[in-house]
Amino acid sequence: MKLYEKLNEIKQKSIANIPPELIAIMLKSTEELVQSGIADKAISVGEALPEFTLPDANGNLISSRDLLAKGPLAISFYRGIW
């Protein structure tokens, strides 16, 4: 199973535990983002990311180049509390 397929499976299981009114809010927000045009600028599944440097949990700068030199890199974007 590909990562994308596994993530979709996890998403579907998570949705089953979320109240319908919250799902409606999340879907509406997603649709608003798509309608704004911002989704057209997003990196697509399978597309290579540009190199970047971000702070880790301790504020130390970490570059994607350094991480990729050690092997494959998986990135998770945490939206926050919701």
C-alpha cells in the first residue's frame, strides 16, 4: 500500500470519530481555501519540494538538504488544535 493510500485510510477512520457538525465546518473551510485559489499554488502529491530550512522543536535550524543526506524524508504539517 502506498503512503497516500494509507493516509487516506487513516483519514477515513478518523472522520468516523468526528461529530458531523465539525466535519461540515472542516469541509467548508477546505472548500473556501480551494475557491480562494491558494490550492492551485500548493505542491501536488509526488511533486518534489524545494529545499528549505526550518526550526526544530528546540529552535535549532534544520535544512532539508542535511536531512535528505541521511535518507528519505517525511514531513508532517501540524495545523494546530481543532
